[in-house]
Amino acid sequence: MTRKPNIAGPGIPSRRRAPMKLSTTSLVKVGSLPDAEGFPLVVEPTLEDLDPADWAANHREWIDAKLQESGALLFRGFRVPDAFAFRAFVGALSSELLDYVERAAPRTQVAPNVYTSTEFAADQSIPLHHEMSYSHNWPTRLWFYCDVPSPVGGATPLAPERLVTSRIPEDIRQRFLEKKVMYVRNYGEGVDLSWQEAFQTQERAEVERYCQSCGMTCEWRDGDRLRTRAVRQVMATHPRTGEVLWFNHAPIFHETNLSASVREALRAQFRPDEMPRNAFYGDGSPLEPEVLERIRGVYADATVRFPWQKGDVLMVDNFLAVHGRDPFEGERSILVAMAELYVSPGPG
């Protein structure tokens, strides 16, 4: 048998090419926003034609590690032109996208498991919060997509929860841990969501089954009204890192979160436990307004803001970071997806 000579030699390339492997760092670059070192981490592509969903699917471990390190990742400059491209990007990172049940705010679904962000009036701000920390379960991860950036305002402020937790005064932490938090909601008063919107059903029996399954009491009242009470956790344990972090909605649901004029108008009509939503210690005793202000101050000191750019995707670990919304002018469209349901073991 005659063997063909190998003609490849110095200066002569072989016809067989070894497969080329591109490292993560050759495909993207990682940086920070001005005056926000490391939170959120900013990830930008180094190649113009990089497919976001394909890249994400092939680098999930790297993305997971960076998210755990920072708490929030801002993907900027990737080709994500619309809600369906956003859905594909998110789906490449998590197959378990969630519906939005036991709602605290109005939203509209625009693609499978992709929703508009909270549809409150443009002149209102939404305080920093963990998504659904008032519930017995919540998403572990959130994604925000900038479809249309507002010309004025409209930032999604963030704060790192590790920092916030370390700064919660010890006396406040212990008082909350001892008493826990109770959320009281009244649906059908004409000033907040109806129970049909909140629970996404027209059937009272469905609401009752849901409440029973998650340790929440419900009371039907005249005029098709509903009152619920739930004692929930003050802090939560991160399912991956084991960190115990401040995690509740007490400053958000408490009546002092309302503007003075709105609060006084509601107080003229309702007792504290009849307000559309309110928060108490777990034993039903009132939360001290000055304590809630101290907590809000800790969050305010840790807050980071950045202006949205069209096509931005923000990935947030719901345990490690809180988010909110600034008032805005003009058109603004930010979409949201949620993933990886975490079920709380109970108040703690």
C-alpha cells in the first residue's frame, strides 16, 4: 500500500484545521457602571454578530457564577430587538419561567411568561423591594428588558442586599425576627387590585384553596370584598450560597409608604387593618414608623441608578438584590420575566 506523503511543512498549512474554541472572555467583556464598582456587573459582547440566546445557553455556568458574585448583571449591546428575542435569551438561561399569581400590582402579558413592568402612574415611584417577598413563594431570578427607554427618569434603581443586610441595626433585626411580619390586604375597596386580578381567577373556591395551601387566612366580606392575612418571613436563606438575608415587604406594604395626602384620605375611610394593604408585626401589633424609616434609609444609602438603553437586559438574583422604579416622563416600556420558584419553608 502506497502512503500519500504529508506535504504540510513549515509555511504550508495543513488542510485539516483543529476546532477553534473561543473562551468566554474573548466573546464578552465585563465592566462596571460609573461609581458602581461591581454592582451591577456590565457584560458586553466583543463580536457584533454574537447570538445572545446561543451564547447564553453555552455559558450558563459562567453567567451563574457572575450573578452569584454580584447579585445583578446588565447585558448591554447584545442584539435583543423585541419581547420575543428577550424571551429566547431568558429561556436559554432558565426553562422554568413563572406566571404572576397573588399579584401586588397590575401587569400585562406580552409574550409567553413575559410581562409589562408594574403599570403604576408615571409620576409615582416604586420603592426598592424583593419581588413577592410578601408571599410564601417567589422567583429566585428576575430579568428586565428595556423595550423603550424613557427620555426623562424611569430608572430601575438597585441595591445589593448583602450590603443592606449588614447595615440593618441589630436591635431592629432581632425585634423583627422575634415577632415576624404580618401582611393584611383588602381587595375590592375600589382603591387597589380586585381579588379577581390579584389571584387571576373568578372563583372564590380557587382563592380559598390557594390561601389554605400557603398558610394565609381569608375572609369574604359584603360587597364582594376579600381580606387576607399572612405571617411571613423577615429573612430568607439563599438556596445556593446559604446566606441569610433581609427579605420582607414591611416598609413597602406599610401605610407610611403612601404619600401623606393619600394616607390621610385612606385613614379617613378605613381602620389600619382595613387599608387596601398594610403591614404589622406578626402578633398584630403596629410597626413603628421610625423603625421603617431607618430601614428605608439603609436601602437609600446603598442605591445604584443607571439610565436604560434600548435592548438592555438586566438579570437580578432576587435574594441578592432589590429593585424599584423611578418616576418618568414620556413613553417607557420595560418588560419582566421571572424564573425558578422558591417555596419558603415558613416564617423565620
